[in-house]
Amino acid sequence: QLQLVESGGGLVQPGGSLSVSCAASGSTLDNYAIGWFRQAPGAEREGVSCMSSSGGFTMFADSVKGRFTISRDIAKSTVYLQMNSLKPEDTAVYHCAAYRARLSEVCILMTQYTYWGVGTQVTVSS
């Protein structure tokens, strides 16, 4: 069974950058599509970005497009979300999640993810 653990959250000023990580164990990343989601207090969960199991396809929500990038290190079984030009509205708990996917498939944010991490808090404030 896949386990996911996020890290790297913290407090950053508006306009700053932060990278959060998702360490996977129990299986290899190339069996799973990985997504990043966030949830602010009182708000619905929002899909932020995903990467296909092959690593060759990525997608981003319009709210973060051009500011966030997603990458992975297969050897470390870790997926990264690099967040630049952060805004106060990016403040949320960021979760990574995964579902089993074929290498030929693209990733989808609006689907059911099977495995979830507990999340890491990102706060953008001056």
C-alpha cells in the first residue's frame, strides 16, 4: 500500500517562493499519478496540479498556472511542488494524493484519488 508524507510547508511573504515535497513509500511512483490539492479554512478542496505516472504529462489549475511547477525524483520516490510568486490566497493545507495509473495515461485532477497524505500548512502573509 502506498504511503504519502508531505513536508516543506511554512510561512512565506507575498511574492516569495516555497517548495513542498511528497515522499512516497510502499510502491514506486511510476505506478501512480500524483496530484497536489489544497484546502483553505472554510473553503472546498481545490486541485492544484498533477503529474502522470510516466512523468511526461502535467497539468495545473488556472489559479496557479505560470507560478507553480511539479517535478519528481524517482530515485527518492519524491514529488515536489515548487510555488513561486506566492499570494495570500495560496494559503492552505497542501495535500499530495495518488491513484494507480498506466504509464500511457494522462493525469486528472477531477477524479477519485486513492491515497492521501495528511498535508502540510502553507501560509502566505506579511
